[in-house]
Amino acid sequence: MKKAGRIKSWKADNGYGFIDVHADVKDVFFHVTAVQTRSVQPKPGDRVSFELVKGKDGRMQALNIAIVGAPKSTAGADANWLPALIGLVALAVMVGGALGGFLPRQVGIVSLLASILAFLAYKVDKTRASRNTWRISEATLHLFALCGDWPGALAAQYLLRHKNRKQEFHVTFWSTVALNSGAIVLWRTLASA
């Protein structure tokens, strides 16, 4: 059953807030992943409609939040294609470098397969987040990126709109990209010496 209320507080850096439902119920927690349209950032005072469900911690929380007056989201409309394109180009460079003999074939094969697995891991984690079930840890996602699947992870972050707003996650993610790329460059430098 749909409920109505107003956003009482919103912490954009952390991606969560609370909704005042004007009833005997305490303020209701919500996460950014529960907002249906990402084209409008939630802010205190926004009127919303939502479903009230019990979270895995036993507390009530809001899901399927619609901000009143926000445009309806169409599938993929909020996706940012530029980072996904950058990830695809980086993957093509790695695979092309492996096919051209500049990098070992294993780098191309591992990057391609790992990127596919990374995309699927992000998709699974997003699905689990929406169902409020056990999640893939951020450390595991970062470990994947460190091992060479960062092009697929980058594409997934923006095409699936998952983990693309959390600043701390991105700092660590780009650090793993730099370490992975640095390791490939170092290996290539040592191999040609």
C-alpha cells in the first residue's frame, strides 16, 4: 500500500535520508536506491509517495519512492553513457594491445572476461540492494577492479546507476584503476628492458 509524506532530511554524501509520514510512525529511513527517478535529487520538503516495508534489520523503511512532480523515469534515461564508453574504449585498448602483441594475451583475455563478470556482479548487487538482501561487499568490488575488471565495473556503475554517487567508493575505485594500469605499464616496461 502506498504511503505519502515529506522528506525530512537528506544526506547526499551518504545517499540516505528520512521521510516524515505525519502519523504515529517514526520517521522512515530511505536509501537513494529506493528513489524511482534519479533525475531529481531528493531534498528536504519534497512530497513523496512510497511503499513501507520492513528492512533486514527489522526496522521500517521506504521503497519505490516517487518524488511528487518529478518526471517519470524511462528505462535507461538516467544512464550516463560517457563513462560506459570510456570503459569500453579502455577494454578495447587492452584487448587490442594483447592481440597486437604489445601486451600478453592473458591481459586481454582476463580483462575481457573480468569486465563481463564485473558488470554481472554490479547487476547482482543492485538487485540485492533493491530486495534488501545480502550484498556483495565494496571491498570485493574493489578487488575485482584491482584485478583488471575495472572497464566493466565503470560501465556498470553508470549504465546500471549503481555505486555511481558515493564519493568514498569512487576515490577507492579510481585508486584501484591507477594501480591496475600502473602494474600493466610497469610489467610492459620491465618486459621490454
